[in-house]
Amino acid sequence: EDKVVQSPLSLVVHEGDTVTLNCSYEVTNFRSLLWYKQEKKAPTFLFMLTSSGIEKKSGRLSSILDKKELFSILNITATQTGDSAVYLCAVRPFNNDMRFGAGTRLTVKP
Amino acid sequence: EPEVTQTPSHQVTQMGQEVILRCVPISNHLYFYWYRQILGQKVEFLVSFYNNEISEKSEIFDDQFSVERPDGSNFTLKIRSTKLEDSAMYFCASCRGLNYGYTFGSGTRLTVV
């Protein structure tokens, strides 16, 4: 059975801190790994990763995938209160649709 | 920026009633999905739809559920004979192709009483 495990489940930091969120997975026929940010309602797309070792970057957020060790990390530098959200990791196999992890709830305090 | 639109945003229904949740995916997207999220739990896959047919469904998507794309723009999820445990946020999503990220709608919160 495909499995996506995120850690930590929740994290509280102060503005300006750097955080690293983890996602490990077990999936047959891996196609891609995706990161989403969920605030009040719908998940919003952050990154899609398909190749090992290639960092994707968007502003203060970056992510990288390790297909050998079956994990990905999402880094957020210089955190702001607006980064407070649940960060979801999802894995997409070739012959199935996305499966989500339980998420990491990030709270950034002023 | 193009959006996936879902209506209604909130629906309250009595147990045993049928509900239809509506979605308008992004117009040039080819793959359509329904996910649900029970309060405090993870986002769960229900069904995917491509080329006017279901391409995959999860064990949650039993005979109580059905999907339809009746007119080339709407994508609906019907839940027959709703149960209390169907109460959840239901998200529609679409994507352009299998190598693209999904765009989610803002969800319909279904409350079964």
C-alpha cells in the first residue's frame, strides 16, 4: 500500500526562523512528489519534483527530492506569519492518483 | 489566473438525502478529480476522470457516489443517501496533464445532519 509520512506533525517557530519540513514515502512506480500549502480552504500548489537532487525554489521556499532514500524536504527561510498553514506532501505514482500525507501544521509567531 | 470553481461553498443536508456537488474545472484541463477532507484529517482521494470516464477510484468511492461531466464544462459529484460520516470538505481539482500540478477549487463543506 502506498504511504506518505510527514514530520513533524506540527511546528511552532518565530518570525525570521528557518524551518525544514520532511516527507518520506513508499510508493510503487513513483512519478512525482508534490508540495501544497493549505490555509483556510483549498490546497495551493507549491512544487512538483520528479528528479533527485534538483532543488526547486520559489522566493523563500525551496524543496528537493531524494529518490534513493525516498524523501523530500521543504525549506522555508526567514519565516513570516503569513507562512502559517498546513503544508501537504503528496505522491503521485504512474498508474494511480495523488496520495496525501497528513500534513505539517506550521505556526509562525510574531 | 484561471480557477477551479465549486458550488455551493457550504451545503447542509439531512441524512438519507441526495446531494450534488458542482465544479467547473479550468477550461483547458483534461484530468478532473474529487478529494475529500474530513475535519482534522488528511486529504483523501475519491475519484479521477479523464476522457469522459472514471480512470481511477478509491475504496471510499462506493456505489453511493457517482460523477458526471454532463456538458463539457461542469463536473459533478453525486452522493446518494448521505450518511453522517459523509460530512467533510469536498475538493474538486483539475490538471492539464499527468506531468503538471493540480489546481484545487475552494471546496464545498458538506454537513449531514
